[in-house]
Amino acid sequence: MFLVDAVAGYVENLTEREFDAPFIALLYRLGYTRVHLVHGPYEFGKDFIAQREENGTLHQYCFQSKAGDLGTSGWRDVSQQVEAMRTGSVVHPDFDPALHRRLVVVTNGRLKGGAGTEFQNYNEYHSGRGESPAELWDIDHLVPQFEAIFIEGVPVRARARTLEMLGRLGQGTGDRRALREFSREWFAPALGPKERWGHVLTGALLAKEAFDHGREDLASQVAFLLIRAAWENPSSAQPNPAELDVARRLFSTHAQQFWEEVQVLDVLEVTTRSQSGLDAFVTHPVKAARLSECLSLLGILSCLDGDANTAESIADYLAAFTDVSPGGAHMISDEWAFSLLVTTLLFVITNQIDLAAKVLRTAAVWLLDKIEFGKGIAGVGEPAEAAVKQLMGPVYSHVRLAHQASSYGFTVILDLAHICGLRDLYEDLLNDLHALSAMATVVIQRSVGEAELAVRLSYSLTDPTPAVHHDVPIDSMPAARNGKYFDCLASWATMRDRHVPALLRRLASLGCAPPTSH
């Protein structure tokens, strides 16, 4: 697969809503400003608006986007929307009706049949009246634009890395470690706007490939790495809000698609597909954790955006899922403790405290059993083979594994139990940790670039601030200082070994109320 073919295939196969995030990024990359998605009941034909200065004149662009080929009937429907773009306004502060207006029909397909002739006749009619014709950005126009970003002017090594990553995601061999390694260039200092938007578009390409091959978790990771890069490596004193908006939209689009797919499936069927042999101990818990993490993060984002119905529907689905399968609480390594954190947090936010307590206690028993009767579980960042070997034990009896008595999972359970007032669970787990000489561990991040590993956290039974990392203030994270709490969760999802209890407490207290931040 050559990269040019991959780019063409990517553009051609985008659905209408998948097209939103990369198209916004493309417009910014091409020098457009004031770019906004205004799709909705008050768009008046416009899916996107943007402005651009050309030959000394500032133009107001209006875009109507469609997915796939447009036949004659399709064009006739679109032409009515073009007419609405021509004369209508839009309720948005960045839309300037006084500017010269450019009308663009965007499709990742082509005009088919009589649509091409009708489009030409439409433009001839309006040109004869001294009015602006409509422009057509079809796949033959879009693909070269994307190719210019992914290929032209990009060093061969960077192209090769992108192609390699696409191949790994397409073959099912990609993982979070590989994506983190790939994304290092996104954190390079002094990136210009074109480079930054190029990285966003590369992320959209990779996320689509991962999602199309059944890895919704890796599609989410790409979006989260873009969010983290925007906060940790901003172009100025503050990150570009447009970059963050596109990255969040990239996550929510694929997560919403995943939610639409799974919610129509019978929960029992989903949980019993792989319950025998190695599948029951490894594959199923991982799939359960992946599903729970993706949906829980979508639920939390929905809640913070004021969509309580979606958040509660997801929580109800996960409640039913958890009721018939403990897989999500059976983390095979500390890599999956973050999944437990966000799933439990969603239950707390949607006022299902008893269910949160049940899930946390199930996870605690699982971890304690792995330490008492096994070798513990592998830490964050360990490859899959090492995680399975630590969980299941070596194949040969003469091969010895180190006993892993510490776990970030314990920290997640203790912190959430303390925040939720689950006193019995909190005290029971502390007593059991003492009895087994087991340890809770966490990375404490006091600011960007300043972190320390606490291998043996000491918890108090009486102090309202039970452990040292509970002293870390919310504003230690730039995203939290700006009220963008979801972006903090997104960053933690890429590192998977840290959290700030003060922020968890804040989120737990919000509930599904009208939005104040995300």
C-alpha cells in the first residue's frame, strides 16, 4: 500500500460526520480562519463557515458537505441548500454577511449522471444574473489537497513512518506504545501552524484506520494524544482552541459510532462471545475494558457538554454489561486500571454509587487474589506478552518470575472509595494490603514535565487528605486551570499511570448538570 493510495482511500471512505474533523483541520491548514462547523437546524444551508483573504479581499466562505456521489436527485436537494447559503445568514458571531460570499459544495464523491449537467446549468444561470457561481470540491479536488499535506514537502522518513503505522493499525498489530512513539514529533518545540495542522490531519487518518479495523480504543488514543500535545506543547501561551476542538470531535465521532453499534447488541451476547480457555482470562477482560473505557469517556464528555440523556444511557448499558460480566474489573495489567477509573467515575456522576462500589470491590478482590495466589499483574507500559506471562505464570516451571506486589489499580480503587465515601471498602482494602505486604503506586505529576513515581503510597484511615498525591491541586494541570476537565482525562488516558484525586472529586460532584466546562 502506497501512502498516496491510502490517502485517496481515506478521503473516499469518510462518512459525512467523520469528514467534519479532518475538513476543519484541512481548512485551517490551507490558511482559512474563523472556521466553524454550524451544521444544525439554524445553518441555512451551511455545514461550515470560514473566512479567507485572497488578493487583498476578505471572503466569507460557506460550505455544504455531503458524503459519497451525488446523482441528479441528490444535486437538486443540495442546490436548494446552496440557494439558502446564497441569501441566508447564520447565527454565529464569526459570520459576516457584509463580506463577499463564496459558495462551495463539498463531497468526497463525484457528480454522477445528469448532476454534472444540472450543476453547470445552475452556475450559468446565476453567472448570467451577475451572481456568484457555486464551486465544487469533489474527491478529485480534495485528494490532491490532502496529498499535498501528507506527501509533498514531507520528509521521506516521515512518510514512511506514517505508512508503517497505517499498516500496523490495518493488520491489528498496532498498540498504544507504538502510537506514543509515533506521536513524539507532535510534541517537538517550535512547531508552525502548518506542521501542527498537518499532525492533526495525520492523526485523523490514523484514527480512521484504527476504527475501521475494530480498534476503537486506538482511534481514541490518537485523539487523546493530539489533545495532550495541544496542552503540553502549545503554539503560544495558550493552546489553540481549534486544535482541541478538532481532536475532541475526532474522539466523539468515532466513539459515537461505536456506541451506535454496540447499543443495539444484546448485552449477554456481547459478554459471552469469548468465555472459554485463554479468552476468558485475557481476551475477554481486555475487550470488556476497551468497551467500558471508550463508552465511559463518551458518557463523561456528553455529561460535561450538557447531554445528560446520552451519559445516562451509556451508564445504564454499562451497568447491564457489568451485571453479567465482571471482565472490566478483571484488569490483566495496570495498563487497564484507567479503564476502571473512568467506568466507575461515570457511575458516580450518574448517581449509581452502589454499582460503583460493587465494581471497585470486584476489582480489589481480583487484584488481591493475583498477588496472594499468583505473581501479581504487570505494570503500565509492559507489552502484551509480558502482561499475559505475569498474569498466567510461565509456561515452564523452571522459569521464575518476579513477584509483582504493587499496582496502580490499588491506588485507583482506594482513591475512588475515599472520594465516594465507601468507608468499608477503603478500610478493608488497606487492611488486606497490609496483610499481603502489597503496595499502591502512582505517578505524581505536579506540573507539566515534573513527575515522580510513588512506589509505596502510604494511606491514612483518619486524615481527610489520605495520601500525598491528594495534596496536588487541580490547577497543576493547564487544562484543569482552564476548566477543560475532559482534556485532563484524555491526557491521563495516554499515560495510564496517574490521576489527580482533587479533579476526580470535582468531577464526581458535578453530576449530569448543565455544562460549565469540558
